[in-house]
Amino acid sequence: MLAGRAGELALIDRLLDDARRSTGRALVLRGPAGMGKSALLAAARQRAGDMTVLCAQGIESESELAFAGLHQLLRGVLAHLPGLPPPQADELRSALGLARGGPVDRFLVSVGVLGLLAEAAEERPVLCLVDDAHWLDVASADALVFAARRLRAERIAVLFAARDGDRRRFPRGGLPEHRLAGLDPAAAAALLGEPLGTAAPPEVAARLVRATGGSPFALLELRSVLPAAALRGVAPLPVALPLTDDLVGLVLEQFRRLPDATRTLLLVAAADDTGSAGTALAASRTLGVAPDALGPAEDSGLVTVAEDRLAFRHPLVRSAILRDAASADRRAAHRALAGALAGDPDRSAWHRAGAAVPPDPGAVAELVATAARARARGAFDAASAATERAAGLAAAGDRSGHLVRAAVDAWLAGQTGRARELAARARTRATGPQRRELDRLAGTIEFRCGRPAEAFGVLVRAAEQVEDDGQAVRLLAEAAEAASIAGDVAGCVEAASIAGRRGPPPEPDDGVLRDLVVGMGAFLAGDRDRAAPLLRRVVDAGRSLAGAVPLAQAGRAAWYLGEEGTAQTLFERSVQVARDAGQPGLLPYSLNRLAACEVAAGRWGSATAYYEEALELARATGQEEVVGHLLGGLAQLAAFRGDEPALLSLSDEFGRVAGPRGLVLPQEQVAWARGHLRLSEGRAAEAVVAMRAIGHPAVLAASLVDRVEAAVHGGEAELALRWVDAVVPRGEPASADLSTAQAHARALVGDPAEAERYLAYACRPDTPGRPLDRARAALAAGELLRRHGRRVDARGPLEVAVEGFGALGADRWADRARRELRAAGRSIRTEQPGPNARLTPQELQVARYAALGRSNRDVAALLFISQRTVDFHMRNVFAKLGIASRTELAHLPLDRLAATRSG
């Protein structure tokens, strides 16, 4: 039993018991150095019993080697790699250096880590222990946190230990955390008295706790040097206790008493990240140290050696030795290790850098080569770190070039703040071409993570500076998208105009993108005759292309053309291609667009499932701009359903995440959602206030009926008429080819006879319109007829409205329609929601693929989750739907069932 840690041991026991019962969980133990985190991990290992125990330790000198932590942790379960879906297995092999390949997909590596641990856990439960997690390389930390956050039904427990107060902090990513405090006097008395066979006296323990803050490490060091009589209380404690401010003075005193050769060996071992006794001895030999120098080190208790593993008694011992050494001695140790690790060029390069005094062209060349290797396997964080270090060792005239490359790599690694800092350093001495590269980077960063309105100008200027037409089109596409999100229609048109003046790009995909940008610009400028053939060309190209990106571009073009069915088909293909190819980074955009198609078609349960899957993927892959759009889409759905708590929660989250960035398009979507909800509650004046400032063309068009109805019933008839006249022509609705929503809007501002004529047209089966628009128009028609005393005539459209709202799950509108129908003299029973109203969004996704005949293993690969999680969801699906087989599931209308609401 660890003194004073009964509560922590109970937490660990629950973690392990849950894993044995197929409820995977993770826990982060956090606290200052010396608080006993490593001891708790050792206790967890002892309590694991027959579990498979996997261990890794973050090491400062290894923190820039991509996937080094994963390599430590997973080497004992690599035999299970063949059990993973091929894309995940291939990416994980590349990341761990087991196979050569192109840049790795970090998301697939993370999914592969979860899958590999889940495969190993099929044999017996798995416990992962990660000490000094704050020193893990970024790639490993991200992958492990990703996997730990997604533990559901897996027999896996993950325990991290991370230090507070260090210059690096472990990004726990929302994992549960337990902070360690110092021992109280009673626990300290027990710890101090262990060698004595009895607890130390209270007054002795109390004084030592005050001196050490209750740090177990410091108390143990004191116990080793204080006289036994003082610990028993029969002799006084020294007036000045032998402690330094950083709790390592005692370690250094012990270290300094060792022979010179042994100190050199321990310094080399502290600088080495392999933990290999053989490596430390080989490097020390070049410094004139004989192998027998290891004996005094072991006798001192500062290190232990088992087989070829050399381990320090505590992580503080390693760091104390490194920080106490003179800089010349540290450089000598790194130089020796660079030679001993010549067969591992990346480690050797970092040690050579540790030994270098700038300028050192040889060290720079090795670091550049290391960065290139890291970049080739997608480890951009490691590439950035190596290139930044190369800049520090380069001649003054060469530094800016390395910093530019380091900034680009940092951005690709998702390190936005660091990319900006490196770019600022590079700009001070950048040449013309380097400044253009920095401008492109600054525009992209601002668009994706900053304010799109500011990104627009930067991206346009960068596009005008490049000679390559394909690269210019890609930058202008980002500029147009940034302007659209910022509500700057003129900016979209300007970017399209510049793209139209560029020559045809050599690559077919860039040519399709150019047509899309120019076509969208013409559309927004009101030149539909010019826009239509360009957008049609994009749609036609999409039908023949197989990539996820051009398919999504074609879907967007179809959406602008008003061909929502075609757009849905193209987005579905884009999503499937990305899933089959294992390209999760491409999914959030296409899933977002596909969800919008499902909303338009009235399949709100499917839309919610797509939105929430996309939201999780966007967050996991750092696509902050897409997160804002997804929150806007979910807010809109919550309003349509009449779910005020969900809308308020999503609005608050949007305000925190995306509001400060000026994302006008989703911001206005949220404003529309608030107005729609108020209108459905009969609070028209509040609805007008919420929607008055809407100005983005896409939101203006979609919210037309809500804005007009709110203005009419809110006492602002003139405003309503202006809104309608701006977009809906007068005259016969059929000859104007109006949509259901447009005809409904015109009816709201007309006299009774005109209103009846327009609503009759709006309710015709052949009038183009979405299910919600049709139900709204039917409700308006019924209300109009009932108000004019035609109760019998009102019942037909009101029954259509009740059925339509009920099928959609638009509860507040359905209640209003039922009230009107009862007032018209007919009652109706409340429809019960269909099967997937009781399913969560992920259960619905799993059920959909299972109903198509996919195995649980296939579903896991498609949705980037573990097979055990799929098994868990399938059990819930069967229980909720009251079925017992996949055959029954296949006969349920999950995909096209009208009554769809999230569970």
C-alpha cells in the first residue's frame, strides 16, 4: 500500500475493473514533480493481474521524434496488426517505421491505435501506462488521447501521468483528470517510519511536510539521509534541512559523490532516449569510460539495469543530472551518442545538433534530412521541430528559409500558434519568394483558424503573385470561400473574376475548381445565364471523376443549380469514396453538405447523424472553420424540431467557438434558427428582431418564409412586403415558376383572395418545395380558410400539415396544426415517432450500414470506431427497436423513414 494514496488506488482499481467488464476508460494523474505519479503507475501494473500491460515513458530528448511514444507502447501488440482494416494497418506500419510509404494520415494512425488495442483486448484486457506524458512527442500524444477519448465497450484502461509546472503540458483533450496533492502528516509519518517499523512521531512528520509540501519524493530522500534517531524523534532534526528549492539537491549530492567515469556514464545515459544500457556504454567508451563504471551507479540506487534496459530511479534523477552538467560536458555526451546511434539517422541527427555550436553546416544538413524523412511520413510536427533547430544552427543568411519551411510544417501539423510565431520570425529577413510563401501561409491560416474577412485580402494578393495557374486557382477558391463565410458577396465575385482571367490550369481537378469558382461568382452576381453552363460543366465532370474532392465540388455546383437530388447523390458518393479510401480529413466537408441535403429532404434523423459524425471528425482533424458550419446546421435542426434547450446549448457553443472569428454565414444560420423557434412559439416580434440583420444570400433565400411571416404578424407589414418584392415576382405563380416557399411568402403579404390563390399553388403536388415548406404552406392555407369561416375546407390542408409536421418531427409546428385542426372541428391522435427516433445519431449510422449487409468489422472501418463499439451499438439498436436479427433490421425504413428525430 502506498502511504496516503488509498483514494488514488481506489480510482485505479475502478479503472481496471471497468476494463475487465468491457467499459473502457482513461484517467490522467497530474501533479508537480515528486508527488508519486510514477509510483501509482507501478502500483497499477502490480494490480493488473493477468491483463496485458503496455508501457511508455515520455523523454525530453525524444519529444521531437514523431511516433516514438507509440513505438514504445505498442511494440508488445504489433502481432495484432493484420487484424486491422488495411488502411489503418498500413498507416500505423508507416508511422512506426515498419514499412515505407508516403505521408501518413494522422487521423487513421489514431484510429489504428484504438483498433490495435481493441484487437489485443479481445484476448485479454489491456492496461496502457504512460509516464511523463508531458514529454511525449506530439504525434504520439495526439493519437493516444484520441484513442483514450473513444473508449466505449473495449476492455482497455489507459492511465497517464503528467507533470505540472514543466514547459510542456500534456494535452488531455477532455479526458478525466485527478490532481495529486502532497501527503498529509499522518501519511508522511507512515512513509518516514517504514524502515523503522513504526510511524514517525507527529511533530517530526508535520515539520517535514511543511518543508517538502508533502512531496513523497522529497520525503523519501530525507528519509535516506536523516539519522534514524531524528526520524524516531529521540534526536532533534537539523535546523537547516538538506533540501534545495527544486527537490533535487539530494540527488545531485549523491551523484557528485560518484567517480568521474560513473558520472560521465550517467550523463550519457540521461541524454540518451533509447533506454539501452548497451547504447550508453558504447557512447561512453568513446569518452574513455570503461564498462565497470556502471557498477557504482547501480550501487548508488540512482539507476537499475535489467537485461539491456537502463532505468533511472525517478524521472527527476535524469533531469537533475542533465541540467546540472556543464554545457561542454552535455555537448560531449551528445556527440558520443550521435556516433553510437549512427544506424538510427534521426536520433543521431538530434544528438549531433545537441553537440553543435552554430554555425554548423553538417548538423544543419542532417536535421534537414531528418525533417524530410518526417515529412515523407506525415510527421509534420517532427519535421517542423527539426527544421527550426536547423535554422538555429544555420548561417545567418540561411535561417529565414528554414524558418519558412518550419512554419509551413507547423501549420500542416495543426500547430497554428507556433506556425504564426515561426512565420513572424522568418519574415524579418525573408527574401521575395519567401515572403510570397509566407503570404500564402498567412492567408490560409487566417481563413481556417482566424477571421475569414481578413483572410480574403491576403489570399487574393497571394494568388496574384504566383505564376502557376493551378496554384492561383486554389488560392482564389479559398479566397472566395472566405468571402462567402464572411458574408462578403462582392469579395466572392472579385475572386471569381480574377480566376476567370487566369489561364486554364494544367491539372483537370484545378480546371473543375476554376469553373466552380467562376460559376459561383456569376451566380452571386446575378448572371445566371453565365453561371449555369459553368456549374453544369462541374456537375458533368463530377459524374466521371472518382475522387472525393471533385465529387464534393460537383455536388456543390448541383446545389447552386437547384438540383438537390443530384447534389445529394454526388455528396453521398464523395462520402463513400472518402470512407473506402480511409480519408477522414475529407469527410467533414462532404458530410456537412450531405446533412444539408438530408435536412432539405426532410430526413432530419439522418441529417443529425451526419452532422454529429462530421463534428467529431472536424474536431479530431483540426478543421475549425467546418466546426462553425456544423454547429450552425445542428442549431437549425434543433429549431425546426422545437428543441429550445438544444438550440440554446448549440448557440452558446457557437458563440465560444466560432463567434469571435466573424463566420457570418453560420452566424446568420444560428440567428435564423433563433427566429424560427420564436416564430413557432407565436412570438413574431421577437422573431423579427432575431432575423432582421440576416444578409447572406444563402440564408436570406432559405429564411424567406420565416422572415416574412414574422414581420407580418409582428406588425411590420411594409418590411415584409419589401422582403418579398426583392425576390418573388408578382403575377400568376404558375407562370413565374415559383417554389412552395416563394408562393407562401407572396401569399403572406397579399389580400385574402391573392393569398388563397398563391397558397393553393403552393400546396399543389407538382410545385417544387421541401417537406417543411409544404407543411408550412398547408398550415397557412388551413388557417386562412378557417379564419374566413370555411371550417370544412380547412380540414384537408390542416390534415396535410399535421401529417407533414409529425413525419418530420417538427413538434411545435405539429402542435399548432393540431390546434387549428381541432378548431376546424376534427381531432387527430398524436403520431408516434418511427424507429430511429429512439436511436442516437451514431446508432443510426451503425444501423444503416448493418441494414445494407455490412459486417460489424466493415462498419467499424467505415465509421473509424472499434469493432467492440459497433457491437455495443448493435445491441442497443436491437433492444430499442425490439428486433432480434439483421434481417428484421433490413426491412425497417431507416434511411427514408419520415419520422426521424435524434434520440
